[in-house]
Amino acid sequence: MRRTVISPLAITTLAALVLSPVALAQKPPLVSQADIIKQSVPSDWRRLDPENTLVMEINGQQVILELAPRFAPQHAANIRTLAREGYYTGSAIVRVQDNYVTQWADPADEEKEKDKDKVKPLGTALANLPAEFSIPFKGLPLTRFTDPDGWAPVSGFVDGMPVAANPAKNQAWLAHCYGMVGAARSGKPDSSNGTSLYAINGQAPRALDLNITVVGRVVKGMDVLSSLPRGPGAMGFYDKPEHYVPITRARVLADIPAAEQPAIEIMRTDTATWRKLVEASRHAIGGWAVRSALHSNICNRTVPTRPIASPAAS
Amino acid sequence: MRRTVISPLAITTLAALVLSPVALAQKPPLVSQADIIKQSVPSDWRRLDPENTLVMEINGQQVILELAPRFAPQHAANIRTLAREGYYTGSAIVRVQDNYVTQWADPADEEKEKDKDKVKPLGTALANLPAEFSIPFKGLPLTRFTDPDGWAPVSGFVDGMPVAANPAKNQAWLAHCYGMVGAARSGKPDSSNGTSLYAINGQAPRALDLNITVVGRVVKGMDVLSSLPRGPGAMGFYDKPEHYVPITRARVLADIPAAEQPAIEIMRTDTATWRKLVEASRHAIGGWAVRSALHSNICNRTVPTRPIASPAAS
């Protein structure tokens, strides 16, 4: 007998039997997340933003990173420049710390005894950027989650990304959830410039929020980054150059010929369909689960993607 | 320049500068988590329980699972029997779903067209067990976390494991955090028997809580389980037998010769030192981080382990 643990998407009307009167008063949706996705309309989906998407190739597989120019405009611009001028092509994964981060950089810049001649030139990219830890909350088109987040007074999604906020301080920031990408820095808060980036590969380390600039989210290929061997060095660094996993190519989506572009689209997070999906995730629907959590957390909700027939058409 | 993302343990007095008056009134500790661990005393640590620890070998590496007999006594006993009678030795990882679970089972029991002669016999282990989803909260020696959990009214640690509870229902349960291990089941809640187990390899899927029996925690070797290739099949199942990753050996710790026993000990979670560590994790200490989260979550706190000089001595 195949025993399993149900897929998160499948956990979502037998469960109505175990709901409390309070929950029943909330009229739980009787439609599963999978069915909500099936019933979605074309306007529930969007294409990747050509100027704000980085397509990397690692171990022969694509890793697609969507930048967040609303939250980190200067980092997004610098990363775009670095990608266009070939900085990332030939850089490598230099660190994989279990249940924390997968990080990439110019390996020559990582060596303790570094040969300055081998360090990649920045080209027209800037060496110094301001810290972009938060933006004003006021006016932000946040699709809000109603359950308490614990780490922040307010949470939800903006532009397909998990966001936490403190309205009293008029402050909003990208949350360190699984798959989110940040710009590594040294001790100085404004020492990141996008040359070294990291993706969260485990439980959301939300204590990092507001301590470092988050630049976007891996929308495809996080499995590639999370299944790499953990580094044996301190903090998960690969301690031998032969362990480095090369980034064989990195391009801005806009620069990729239409026929080669990744044929995926992403669910919008400013729609009634997304709100229904989030609500459905609070309830056990479908028969496997016997208890509804009646809770949803921004870091437990992955924005759906799906293949599209013709990536070039829009 | 080596830019990085600080290790979680290192994030913990410069931060006092940004604390609110309320936080300052709480007298934040000025000692980092690393220093609290250094200053710990022998009684802050414990050995692995020989009768409740399973030592597996996968890809030549050890994966150590501590069972939770207080929470799932019948599953713990059945798993012990299965291990002692050789059930797990020769079983395999059959599923790795990214940001969800790594699952192992008897591969022959997974085949759609299965040859009953090849399915491993259960021996003296029981085929049917009750669901062990929760235990009474009253009297539980919970080292409580004071920050809101979101998923449950009360949370904390018991016996080194993350626990959520609802005192109003006199109910407590093991929380699905990273590295926690559960017993896979089919549609029937009481269909698990320990023959197929899974470990959480990503963001805590807390919606599974109270829906399945949790049997323990991986205390060493989670990096082995989390870095395996993701399965290409539905729900991350390996769809070709040649993808299965064999469990070459699985033994109960008590049955392993003293000289071969893993030389690690674990921090107790019923001590003042553990409580200090949890409190320290709420604060930015050490200079890298500029902002204290002033929040801690059971799924973000990993119980420290350390090598011991002589595993057999006690």
C-alpha cells in the first residue's frame, strides 16, 4: 500500500465535519486549491517581466529569479547590469548551508589569498549601493493575510512576493521565505551590491528581515539550488574550489531569443482567485486531512506557476 | 570581499540601540547564542536514548532519528521492532518533494504492479496501529515560547522536540518543523504503522499538524536527506526504481557496539540554558544584524548537538 503525506496543494469537505461553530460561521470554501487553479481565468496569470527576470543555468538546469524593483530598485538595476555584462556567467555556487541558504558569487572574490587579477571586473555596475531593507507601507498594493504572522503586525503579497509590514512605522519589507533571494553583505549594512546573492533553502529565517536587502524570488528551479551538496566549511561554504558549482550562463530574460525563453506564467497575487487560494489553504478539503489549521502563513504559500503554450505571444 | 549571510546562531549589543523602550524594559541578554553554548555546563546536555534512537546509513552517511515515545508510544515501539528485525535495512528513499518531505519505504511496497513475494514481511511488528496525533496537554513538561505561534495557542519544546498545544482542548502535539519525522498514511487516519516514514525538508508545513502521527526528529544527518535529488514523479516520488536511494543499514542505538556509536550529545530543552538560548535568539547580538526580531518561533530553533569524547561513558 502506498502510504504518503499529501501534497500541500491537495490539503484543502469532509473537514467541515470537524470545524468549530466559529469556523463554520466563516463559510469555508468547498473548492480545493487544485480546483481553484483549474477554474482560473487567463487574467489571473501574468508573464515574467522581461527586464526583471534573471535566467541562470546550473548543472544543465534553469533557475529563474524574478527581481523586486519595487522593493530594491538599485539592487535590481545593478543585478541587471551585472547579468548583461556577463558577471554571473562563470561565477558559482560557493556556499550551501543546510536549512538556511544557497549562495553564489565570483569564486575568485571568495578566496582568502585572492589574486586580484582574477577577480571579475564590475564593468559599469556600481560597487556601492544603499541598503534597501524596507519601503513605505502607505499606498502599497498588499493582498493581506488575515492570520497573525508572529514576526510582523501585517503580512501578505505584493507583486507575487511575500511581504511583512509595520504600518505604525510606515515600513514594509520582503520576507525571508523559502526561495527568496537576498544580496549578501559584510558587516556594513550598505555593503551589498548584488555580486553575491543567496536563496533561502529551508525554514524561513525571518530574523534576517530588515537586516539585509532582499532582491527577489526564485520562481523556478529552487529544487536545483536546494538539492546541492551542503558545504563542509564553516557556515556551509565549499572549502575546496573543486566543489564550486558553476553558473554556466546567466541572462536577463529580455535578452533571450523568444524561442528559448522559459514557457511559464505566474499567478497574479492581486486577484480574487489568489485570495480564494489563500483562504482554501486554511481549510482541509478533499478527504485526506481530518483537521483544518484555519491558519495561513505567507511563507507556506507558494505562488503557482504553469506552462504556457507560446512564451513569445502576449 | 567575502560577503555573507550570517549564520543563525551568530545573529544575536549594538542592537540595543534600535530596541524600543518596551524591549529595553525586557532587559535583553547581552550574551550571544554561541557564548551561551560555550558557557553551558555538563548537566545542560544529555545522551541519545539508546532504546529510542534509530541510526540509519544512507549514501555512506549517518542519519540519526530520535523517536518521541511520549507522543507516539505505539509507533515508537513498532519502529523499534521494524528496525531490530531488519525491515528498514534495504528499504530506500522513494520520494523527495522539494520544500516538503523526504520519504522512505520498502520499494517493493511502492510498486504499482507489486510482486507480493518481494514485499518485506512485517515480522513481529504490527500492521495496524491507532492514530497518535496528540496527547493531553495537562502535566506536559513544556518549556514554553512566549511569542505567538500563529498555528496554535501555545508552543514550546518537550524532550528536545517542538510542540504545539491547545490547553482549552487539553491537547498537545508534535509540530511539523524542519527535520521532524512522521509516519506516512493512506486516506485512513489510522493507516500508518511506521513502515514508511518522512522527514520535513523545507518550510514547516504546519497544516499537517494533527492530521498525521509524528514520531520523532532527525538530530543528525538532515543535510543528507535534504540534499537528495528531487523526484520527477507526482508529489516528488522517484518514478524509476534506479533512482531509489538505499538505506544500507538501520539499527537501534542500543544494538550498536559502544565503539561504533555516534559520539554526539544534545542540549536539554528543560534547562535555564535552553531558555536563555531561545531568549537570545529574539535579539540581534554581535554587530552584524542591525535589527532585533524580538520574536522566536519553535520551527526556527534547532536544538544544539555537540561531539562527546567518549560515547560509551555516561
